[in-house]
Amino acid sequence: MNEQRKYIVNIQCNQCGERFILKGRVKKGKIETGFKKCLCDNEDEFEISQEELI
Ligand SMILES: [Zn+2]
């Protein structure tokens, strides 16, 4: 992944179904969004997809 690019990250909680759309950047091969956990306190059960911002 290109570290210069920005990404739109879609996160869907597998527990409550809440969706979050965040902007992220790649750091050390991972996308950083600052997202920590869902409103329902779920911290690791997510469906995540990302697309590159052009
Ligand atoms: Zn949730």
C-alpha cells in the first residue's frame, strides 16, 4: 500500500451493525484511522473495507 495515499475506510460492527466511514492513512503497512471501538463497546469484530482516495 502506498504511504502517501489517503483511504476511505468503511467499518461495520458485527455486533450492532453500526457503520463508520473514516479517513485513514497508511502507517507501517496498516491503515490508521484513529478508530478504537464501536458505540456498543465492541473492539474487534468488524467488517472493514477501504478504497483509495484519488
Ligand atoms: Zn457495535
